[in-house]
Amino acid sequence: MKQPPRVCLGVIVGAKGLRGEVRIKSFTEDPADVAAYGPLSTADGRTFTLTVTGAAAGAVIAKVKGVTDRNAAEALKGLELFVERSALPAAEEGAYYHADLIGLAASLATGEELGTVTAVHNFGGGDIIEVKSGDGRSELIPFTDAIVAKVDLAAGVVVVNPLPGLFDTEKHDEED
């Protein structure tokens, strides 16, 4: 499977202080690593160099090169910060970058196709993959060893154990 060209490491959530620092919601394992992989780019092609200066209330505080006042920092609010996938280290055995999972085909261990992984969520209790079927229906599947039997990035597939109650198709049929 081809790796995604860029990975989102964080998003600027606001300004801090008067001298141009920003608050960043970091998506890296160690939040301060949001600035560890070189310059970051935005969806519109701008490039930023960050220096992490601290942390506060679930966010990383960083200085953005060239941003010197609060107004300029506030103008950056909402920007997603990306790094080239090739700049990141290889994931450890059994660990995956969320960006590598999106786009994989999902199937049951029985061979039945479920759809395509469209997102990876974490609401605090662990990772959940969202799988969208061909008919547009989405399923949320806990990304645990008990449920996800296999991830094969080279083959582009996630294999899911059909645990009882995980896919309640009768309930979906009644709702339709």
C-alpha cells in the first residue's frame, strides 16, 4: 500500500499572549514532538518552522518563525500542520500511523467485505476505525487486538473478527 504523502501532526487552536505564540493541539505521541520533524506545511502550501516553548491545558505552546504579534498568531487559528510522511520514523511492530490505516480495505475474517477505512477516531477510550461500506453505511470498530485480527499495510487490508453483536445487521435492517 502506498503511504500517504503527508501526515497531520497538529492543528493551531489559538493564540497565547501578545508576542505571537500559538496553542497547538498535537496529534503526536509526545505532544512536544509536533515540531520535531522539521518544517510543517498547511493545506494551502504555506510552510512554518515551530519552536515548542511550553504546554498548557491540553495544548502545546509554540513560537512560529516570523509571527511576532497576537494578531498574526490569531490569523493562524484552525490551520492543520502537516509533515511529509517520509520524515517520520517507521512505526514500531504492531503500531500504525492513523494516516496509514485510512484507505485500507476492511473485511471480516470470514472473507466478507465490510468497506473502506475512512477515519480513525479516539474519544478517550482507545482508537476506533470508521469503516464505510459500499452502500454508504458507516460502522465504528474498536481498534483492539481482540477485534482487529490483522493489519496488512502492504496488501492494503484490515481483517476484523466478527465478534457477536459487533455488527448488528438485523437492527440496521429494522431501522431502514
